[in-house]
Amino acid sequence: MEASTSERPAAAEGGVAPMVRFDRVTKRYGALTVLDDLQLDIAAGEKVAIIGPSGSGKTTVLRMLMTLERIDGGVIWVDGEPMTHMPGPGAAGSGSLVPASQRHLRQVRGKVGMVFQHFNLFPHMSALKNCMEAPVTVLGLSRKEARERGAELLSMVGLGDKLDHFPGQLSGGQQQRVAIARALAMRPKVMLFDEVTSALDPELVGEVLTVIRKLGAEHDLTMIMVTHQMGFAKEFADRVCFFYQGRIAETGAPAELFGNPENERTRQFLSAVLEAG
Amino acid sequence: MGVRQTTILVILSFVAGLVVASFAGFREFIPGLLEGAWVTVRITVQGCLLAVVMAVIAGIAKMYGPWPLRWLAVCYIEVFRGTSALVQLFWLFFVLPHFGVFLEPMTVAVVGLGLNVGAYGAEVVRGAIQAVPRGQWEASTALNLTRMQALRRIILPQALVAMIPPWGNLFIELLKSTAIVSLITIGDLAFRAQQMNQTTLKTVQIFSIVLVMYLAISMVITLLMRLLERRAAAGLSRGRVS
Ligand SMILES: Nc1ncnc2c1ncn2[C@@H]1O[C@H](COP(=O)(O)OP(=O)(O)O)[C@@H](O)[C@H]1O
Ligand SMILES: [Mg+2]
């Protein structure tokens, strides 16, 4: 990653500065360019659904924002701060940025939380301990505070009676709800969901989506979700982004993008998905 | 082999020992050989402890250390795996004094065997850590744990379970290789046996007892490792359905 220049996201006309900005972000794996010059602003509190064919780079977008992948070009901003970069020495106000140090990454990363397709719960800890670990280790909460916070969140996701269960004793849907509570326990401003219902049996999808709906209604979280649940995206998202071969091929309000897609690729993708049921 | 079978074998080997000891021709050798066995057990236990400590340090340093540490770990692992334990002991015992370092024979035995087995153990530690699914690291990063916090709190507890069976093998290897310490003037089980054999020529009796004693010690190691494995696995996947 090179030193870069990127403008601090400014408040748009009458609005607020974006919570997340991908500024000309590029990601390559060897010769393969997975994301090409991605430009995307997401407002605070906005719910964005990312859809698109397999391999189009949807997961990569989330993983970069969670700092699980390094980027090869551009700058990612979170909450008005550069995340992948930090201001260069003596460059105050000049807009010159150098790649972020571990310390800077840790500081900004705390604003983002992620829920994974395969849950990734810690198998050697109870549901409650899963939710307490990072608040105690990273945020320095006392065990008592962390326990209260964890128990409260687990009740919120409907698992108030499963605090002492281990992941191996829970269904997929329950595990995914623990994973949501675990991420929320860090009080992130941005939550990322990567196909969080794809690994679940069909009858367990609903309980997880219900929790996400509730989160959207009760918290002013910024939420970015990669999903194949078109019905849910339509009903839940403020905006839908259709990815195709590492670029945003089309973006818009769900009613427009689903009702009257402009892009030929979008149309093909949607009809293929609808056909599959 | 389950815990129960191992327990039965341990009991059987002790019973065999008692039976052997009840014959007059064998009895006279038992006290001396027991003394030797006690020396062997002490070297084994201390050597195993050192091996575990070295293996964890070297294994983690090789994977995550800054480059000088990583380099040091690689050197340690390759040198101690690539040369024989006997040569290592001779080095510590006969060569170091030329440089003004004099070590007690027992210290040489524990350090030599501990470092030797620790070098193999480092690869066990590394393999077990690498076998923990990548998603566990990613979840840890997403929760903003540092790499060392993730290693200590999330990864190592899971890797531990996978490490126990190979460590059982290494401990038994260490037990068996204690026989070479007789070459640096230590009166271990093998040394006592040879000594008695030279003076009495009762080869059959002496080496039968020695065989049973080594077997008994290694069965105890196996049993302890089984118990440990069972506890660790229970802690890791309580009530896992599959
Ligand atoms: N670690 C990796 N190494 C090499 N290629 C990768 C890696 N991760 C993802 N890719 C490739 O990047 C592209 C985008 O992947 P991904 O973001 O997972 O797609 P999606 O989530 O939209 O299905 C795919 O072509 C995939 O094969
Ligand atoms: Mg994906």
C-alpha cells in the first residue's frame, strides 16, 4: 500500500458526512483484480444491501472494511477518519496519507463489527463468555459490566435462557444470533453481515432476519449486508448495490433496482435469482 | 486406546512386576533397579517439562516472532532435530567444559533431552496452531483482539487439544532415549541393569525386569495423556452433537 491522497469526507449539501467512504479502492489477488477503483459512500444509519453473482467481490468489500484484507489502492474512511491510512508526518491539512500502523488500525477498527457466514463462534466458550471476551480483553470492562452487557444483548437476540450453552449445543440460527450479540457487545457504529443466513437450514433463516430487523429499527447502526435474500433486501435496505465483476454495476433504492433495473446485468441476475426461487 | 484399556494395562504391568519380583532369582535385583528407575523417572519428568516450555516458545517464535527471534527458533529446531541426541549430550558434557562451562550430569541429561524433544515439539505446537480454523483468527480481529490476545485466549486453548496425542508420543520417546544418559555417568535404569549384568551375568532376569519397568513408566505416561485429552476435549466441545 502506497502513500495516498484522499479528501476527508465532507458533509454533503445539507446532509452529514458519510460514515463509510470507499475512495477509489482497488483490491487484487495476484493478477486478479477483485475490486476495481471502488467508489462508495454510506451515510450514518444507512442500511445498504449488497447483491451480485458469486465471485463479484461482495465479501471482499466487507473484509476490507473489517481490515481482514489489505487494500492495494485507494483509501477507506470510517466516521470521518482514514482507516487504511493515517495522516503522514508533518502533513497536517495537506491531505497526504501513509499506510496505517497497527495502532491506528486497532483504534479505527473498533467502530466496525462483523457477522460471518459461518458464525466463527469460539467453541471453547459459552454463549455469554463469547460475548464477554472482547469487552473485557479489549475495552477493559470489568467482568461484571461485561456479563451484564452480554446477558442483555443475548436476551435482545432471544437467547436469554441460553447464556451458559456452548456453541456446540446450539442450532445454527441460535449460533448466528450469539455471533450478532457478540459483535454488538463492542458497540460498533457500523455492522457488517456477510450472507449470515446462507449456512442455515431454511426454517432457521427467519429468526436471524427478525433479529437484524429489530436491530435496524431500534438502533441507529449503519448496516451493510451481503445477502441472497432478495425479499429481505427489498424490505429492509435503504439502498441496494448490485456488484458485477468487482464494480458497482447499479445502485439505487430497492423499489427502483428490483422493480425497474436499468442495467442489463442486473436484470439477468435478478431473473436468474427469481427463477431459482 | 481408551482410558479404561490403558488403566488395565498399567495395572497388568504392575502385577507382572510383582509376579516377577516374587521369584527369588529376580528379587535380589529389584532394589538396585528401582533406584535406577527413579533416576530415569526424574530425568523424564524434568525433560518433558523443559521440552514443553521450549516447544511452545520456539513454535510461537517461529510463527509470529520478529525476524531475529524467528531465525533463532529455526536454528534451534533444525540443529536439535538434525543431530543425534547422543551427540548433543556429549557436546554438553564433554565439549562445554573446554569452554569453561561445567554442568552436573543430571543437568546435562535434562537439558539435552529436553531441548532435543522440544525441537520436535515445536513442530507439534506449530501444526496444532495452524490447524485451528482461520475463521477463529478473523473473528478475533473483528473483535479487535491483538494477535497475541487472540493467540492466548482463542487459538491456543483450541490447539491444545490437538497437541495432546502427539505430545504423548514425544514424552515416550524422551523416556526411551533416557537410556543414553548412562553414557555420561548417570546411574539410570539402563546403567544399573548393565552394571548388574556385568557382575552377575543373570541377563535374562535383569533385562526382563528392566523391560517391565520401562513399560510400566510408559503406560503411566499414556494413561495420564489420555486423561488430559479427555478433560481438554470435554472443555472444548461440551455437548457437541456431532
Ligand atoms: N484469498 C483469496 N485469494 C485469491 N483469490 C481470492 C481470495 N479471496 C477471494 N478471491 C477471489 O476474489 C473474487 C471475489 O471474491 P468474493 O469477494 O469472495 O466474492 P463474493 O463474496 O461476491 O462471492 C473471487 O474471484 C474469488 O475467487
Ligand atoms: Mg461471498
